[in-house]
Amino acid sequence: MNLIRKQNTWFPSLMEEFLNTNWNVTVPNYSKTLPAVNIIENDKDFSLQIAAPGLSKNDFELSIENKVLSIEVVKDNTDVDFTRKEFDYNTFKRSFSIPKTVEKSKISASYKNGVLNICLPKTKEALPEPKKLIKIN
């Protein structure tokens, strides 16, 4: 079964063949092997949002070692026979350096609607001091 109809016009086919040639250059395609990540920093914490649809919270393994946060998923889907497969987040590992300003013991994570959210709270020393009003005599 072919779900995508290919146009048989001569010029676009020739251009597609030219542009899709490997040219013996190996370039890693991270968009198909690693999930997209958003990193947000505010006054109180850092937040990582990792798009990983089709997984459950039990598929993730989060660890911290030597100031590096690692997110790893190893899942075997050999029982599924795909007709076409364009994304594969079943096995990946992402690592992020943790700044000194993060309170490692208070890191938390949740997985909802295909997005893994990791909260990295800042230490008290890293929090901005509140505005202090000075009275004029």
C-alpha cells in the first residue's frame, strides 16, 4: 500500500534525485533520533520540556552524575510491524550539564501528554534578592 502519491513530472523528479543523493557525506539526523527539548529559566528554577510522545513515565530513566543530568529511554517495539515509521523515540539518551546554582536534591519530573517536564530548582543563594526599600531621613 502506498499512502503518498509521487508526482511523475520530469523536472521535480530530477531535482529530487539530485538533492537527495548521499554524496558520501554522513550527517547525523538528530530530528529523527532525539526528541526536541525546550529549556526555560526563570528566577526560581530551570525547566526542561522534552517532547517524547507514545511513552509512559516508566520508560524514562533520569540520573545525575558529575553535574550531568541524563535522560534515557530504552524501549523495544519489535512486536510492531510499521507500514511507515517517521519518528522513533523508543531509544535515546540526552545529557545536560547542571549549573552550580541548581539544588540537586530537589529536582523533580513529570510526564503528561507526551511531554517530560523536569524542574531544576535554584539554590537559595542563586535566587534574586527581594527589592529593599530605603527610608529617606
